[in-house]
Amino acid sequence: MYTFNPGPSAVYPAVRQYLTDAFDEGWLSAPHRSEKVTALVRQTVADLKSKLNVPQDYTVLFTGSATECWEILAQSLTPRRSFHLYNGDFGEKWYKYAKALRPASTGLSFGLDELPDIASLPFAPDDTDLVCITQNETSTATQLREGFILNLYNRLGGALLAVDATSSLAGLNLKYIKADIWYGSVQKCFGLPAGLGVMILSPRAVAQAKLVNDRAHYNALPAMLSQMLNHQTNYTPNVLGIYLMSRVLADREPIKAVAQHLADRAEKLYAFFDQATPLQPFVHNPETRSTTVIGLAGEAALIEEIKAKAKEAGLQLGSGYGPLKNTTIRIANFPAVPDAAMEALVQFFAKEYPG
């Protein structure tokens, strides 16, 4: 069975051996303050920076999930308000969560096929702590590309730019230097089981965290940053998750090669579904289509039929999300999904639903 679920998604087949190795090597009961674990954290952070092209002066922190980062950012980097751009459920949920903690926060929604006009965005840079975007919106299969992020970054003034990269971190060759906070979870492009989040902070974000000096919360950034100086966390971390990440990073190609492979596959998939099947990409504008989550639209009855037939053929297609649940299918184009799975998917549609 090939799975195309966009999260939790396919894991690398080698994870099975990694899990056995973790048990045999004693990682499951290793004290998290021990040199064994701190050495693992040190090496994993070094490999992550190397393989994903993260600047050396950026700080890597581990969390429990990407959504935990919403709380950390609101508490530790948003003394006044944040401003949120969103066009899907995850960006909107981030906005609503931030507003619950910082009521002065504001947001702006935009359409699937459009890009907001950066010059007219309704926020005051000198009165806003954080500008928040979702680089790859999993729920709507949309993407904000490098040029947009760069132009937004140049408009920030004193605000910091925070990026939810959950469905693109470790899949796209992100330009980390053009934002201050990047975060994501490992159950997508890392090809790992859920249970670990990663947050990447610029020197500017670290300086701001120290200035705000949040000491009122268990997962406050000053405490997290202080512990990471010793390659530790301020709680008992998911040691197994960090070990698995270390193994995956060691075995993977550099991100430039990974990203190019995903871009090539996405281009072929969009071309195929644009022409050859009863389903159509539900994002019409090629500039806003996601590289890593392919969204397809159709009538609810047809979607149900296709998913059932695909399952019989050994293909588990991802359902839509939220209001799009019954009228869309999502296809994860993540690194751990093999080329053979994509070929089987195309052959399935060519046979069952010829154009």
C-alpha cells in the first residue's frame, strides 16, 4: 500500500531499521541530560544546518509539534500584537490562537489563486511584533514562493517575520535568511513519525526573545535558548524522534537535490491532472500552487468513488481538509514518497479514468 496522506505521511522504509537500532543501542532509555544525548542533539543540529542550508548563526530548537510553536511565539515574541496572512485552515487557526493570547492581533485572508499586495497590507511595522505567514498551506495546497517572502521581509521594519513551513521544511530549499522564525513538524517532508517539532530562529529573533524576557511560561524562549547552549532542552525531549531525524539527515541528499526532485515531480503531476483526468487542480494559478501538496477537486460522489477504487489498487489518497474535505483529494509529494508510488498513481488514473 502506498500512502499519499499529507500528514502524518509516508515514512522512509529505513525507519524500520532505525527503530531497531535505537532499541539495541539504548536510546529509548538514555538519560536526556547525559553526554550520549547531548552529543546526539549537537550532531543532529549540525547535520540539519548542513543538509537543509540553514545559516550557521541561526538557532535550532526542538519542540513537541509545530502547533506548540504558536503558543511559544505568542508568549515569548509578541508583547503587543501579531499580524497574520492566511488562505487556509492552518494559517487561520494560528491567527485565532494568537488572538486568544494577544487580543490586539489582526489578520487578513486572501484567495487561493491570489497573492496579497504587500504595499497595502494593513499593519504598522513599528507597532507589530510579529508578521505571520504559512509558506505552504497544507489544507488548501497553496504556496508562498521565495519572491513574495523576500518582498514581505523588506516591508517589515521593526517586526519579525514568522513562517509556518510544516509541509515544506526538509522538502523545499527555503531561504532561511529572509525570515526570522521558521517552524515545522517531522511527519511530512522529514519522512518521520509524528511527535517532534523544529523551530529555527534568526539572530534578530534571539535578541528579541532576550529583550522580551518571557519567564512566566514553561516553554518560554529564554529558557529554551539557555538550555540549547548545552545542547539540551528544558523538558524531557523526544529522544527517539531526534535520533530518527539524525539517521534520516545522515542518509539524505542535500536539500538542493531533494527540492529539485520534488519540483520535477510536481510539474509532471500538475501537467497530468490538468489534462488527463476528471479531477482538476483546485488551485488554478500555477504561481500559488504547492510543490509538496497537490490538491485535486471534483464532485463529492466522484471523489468518494476514486478514493475507494484507489484503495483497492493499493493507493491511499489523502482526503481534503475542513470545508474541502468531501470535494478534494490531496496528494503528498514528500521526499519519502517513492517515485514508484507516483508512477502507480498516474497509471491508476490512466487506466480507470482515461481522458
